[in-house]
Amino acid sequence: MIVFGTRGYLYQLAILTLVCGHCGNPAAHTLRRRVTKFTLFFIPLFPISSSYATQCTFCGAEQRVTKEQAEQLQAQGTGGQAQGQGQGYGQPQQQPGQQPYQS
């Protein structure tokens, strides 16, 4: 008898302060990576699929983002410089004296 299947894993990559596109509040957003792995005898062997999303901690709204956008947001969360987001969902909160991000 062979036991196989899939199992989902959720990794939190960063916590960012963004203006939510759903509720409009500047709030913390978690950047998460969801990975589905193939398992054999309950041992995860290799990833089947992967997706990225941000979730507002104020209203709970979740928005999917591409891998490239997730990498930019993660670099922004660790203090790196990020270029525009490409989507109007969550925009970085602007600090006084900073230039606005351009898409």
C-alpha cells in the first residue's frame, strides 16, 4: 500500500505598513507565500505550486501578488529600495519628505 497526497504550507515573509486598497487605512500587511507540496508516506518531497498574497491586519482583505511584486515588497520590508508596485491595491505609506512611488 502506498500513501500519497498533498500538503499546504504557509510562510510569512514580511510585515509591511501599507495603505489598504480595501479599507483605506494605513495598517500592517503580512506578505505570505503559500506552497503546496507532494507527499509520499506523509513526507513532503517537492513543491507542486506556489502563490504569494498580502493580507491587511485591519480589515482582513487579502490580495494576490506576483512573485516579482512579492520580492519587491520583501526587499522593502527588509530596508531595501523598491520600485513601484504595479497594482493599485496596497501602496506604501508615504513618509514626509519622500518622493511618491511611480508605477
